[in-house]
Amino acid sequence: MYSDFTFSIIKPNAVRTGKTGPILAMINEGGFEIAAMRMVKLTLPQAESFYAVHKGKSFFEGLIEFMTSGPVVVMILRHENAVDQFRKLIGATDPAKAEPGTIRKTFAVSVQMNAVHGSDSVENAIKEADFFFSGIERFY
Ligand code: UDP
Ligand code: MG
């Protein structure tokens, strides 16, 4: 069922500083199963396309520069009601507002460098997963 899946990225600041393992541990401890995973370095057009919804916003250029600054880990995650449950596990966009114990509270260094991405709807989770993974790489 599509609602059992969400899409996530471990962002460059977290990969660069060796937080991939600790973040994956929190994801697993949060009850999520990793259904697909790969490390990639986004090109400018890929990052712009992935974040197209934010084009024109004040933070867009900085976000694209950041997201292309180093490798990222892209994943499809499985959990009941995955989109909402994962947004709870990662916490608010701004780490200053994130709940204690969330991934962003633990690993974000700023609003921009907030360690992880999590899809905001089932529809976007499907689009984002399709952007990075072909059918043959997925468990579902
Ligand atoms: N972002 C930023 N400045 C802002 C808002 C967002 O740099 O004022 C970045 C941040 O990395 C965030 C991403 O843009 O995760 C996408 O923003 P969105 O509002 O979709 O937040 P999210 O869904 O990631 O919580
Ligand atoms: Mg978002």
C-alpha cells in the first residue's frame, strides 16, 4: 500500500560529518524498514527539479547550492502511515522548533542544513521515490 512508504534524504551536512550511521540507527529504532537506499551526488538540474516547488523563494538558491555540495543518501522507508510518522521522527524544519529526540533536533546545524528530508504527502513520496529509484530497485 502506498501509504506504507515515504521517501527520505540524508543531507550533505550529515553525510559529510559521519552522521549517516547514527541517523540510519534512529530510523530503524523508530520502526522504519529501509526498502531502498543509495548514495548519490545531485547535479544542479536534479536538485532544482527535486525542489521545484520552492523555486522563487528566498532560500531556494542557497538550498540548491547546499544540496549539491556533497553526496546524499536517498531512501524509501516503510512504516504504517509512513509520511506522518517519519515527519514526527525528524521533527520541525527549523531545528530550534524541533522536539527533543527528533533527528533534526539531534543532527541539524541550521534551518538549511537540517540533516534529513522527509516527504510531506503520500503523493509527493511516490513522486520523489520515482525520481531516484527504478522499479527493479524497490521491494514493493
Ligand atoms: N529551507 C531553508 N530555509 C527556510 C526554509 C527551508 O533553507 O527558510 C530548506 C530546508 O533545508 C528545508 C528545505 O528547504 O528542509 C525544504 O523546505 P520545506 O519548507 O519543504 O521544509 P521540510 O519539508 O524539509 O521540513
Ligand atoms: Mg518539504
